Amino acid sequence: MKNETKLKKDFDKKGFDAGASGFKMFCWYFTSMLFFRSGLIPVSSILVFILRLFGAKIGKEVRIKPYIYIHYPWRLTIGDYSWLAECRIENLAHVTIGKNVCVSQKAMLLTGNHDYKKTDFDLITKPIILEDGAWIGAKAIVCPGVIVQSHAVLTVNSVATKNLDAYTLYQGNPAVKVKDRVIE
């Protein structure tokens, strides 16, 4: 029991800076539930407007589909002409999405994990970058700290644990190079 109390105290000391006030996080939670995760507003331009109100930096002609989950919009940057389907963005650290990027249905961008080697289960966060023209397939997962370089493709149900090279298709868990991407 004594060890458990010490572990809890150590964990609580480390803290996590969400990058926003408690009030802003409270407002975002209810806004997200009502307008984003419910699918109540299927109009992309309205969803983009709301994300900008909460601090997201979003380019022109970006498409945000209903049922998307975005943990902290103030830690999100999206370039022009990108498309985000019904995906999950767990952005405890910053997520940068370039121009002409597609994040498909049920894909997950995960910027946080815990250090299983430590008894106090430290939270580790690292940013994710999806460069211009990248494509994240349906149900694919991008892990903390990964850079998906220009026009790389992470295929359906694959897991990127390391950086993906430009103009390359990756597949599997963990994702490995399958072939070069040729754009005609």
C-alpha cells in the first residue's frame, strides 16, 4: 500500500501541460461531443470554423468529415486542400498535416504513450508530421514522433513506428517498405 501511494504521488508530480486553460478544455470537450463526434454538423466549413476558434491553424479548402475526434485543436496545423475523414487525432503533442494530405476513416494519429520501463509510468509525448501529399490509409496508426515524408502512403491497417520515406508505400505492423510510389 505504501508503494502504491508513493507511485501515485510521483505520477501526480510529473503533470501534463495541455496547453490550454481548464475552461477552454471544458468548452472544447462539449463542443467536440456536440458538433464533431455526434455528426450533427456534416458541413466541413462549419467544422473548420469551429476548429479555428479553438486555435487550430487550418489552410484553405480543407475538408473535415463528421465523427472526427480531435483531442486538442490548439495543437493542430493543417495545410491547404487536405482531407480528414472519420479519424482519431490524439494530439497530446503538436500534429502538423501538410498540403494535399488524406487521413482516411478510422486512422489514428497518436502523439503520446507511456514509458513501460518506469514504475511511475511516465507519459512520453512526441509530435507527428505528415508532409505534403501523404496518405494515411483506413485504420492505419501513426505512432509518436513519426514523420511521414512527402507523398508517402501508409496502407490500410498498418502501423508506422518509424519515419516513412518520401514517395514510398508502407504496409504491415510494424510498417515496412513495399514499393515506391509513382504518381502519374
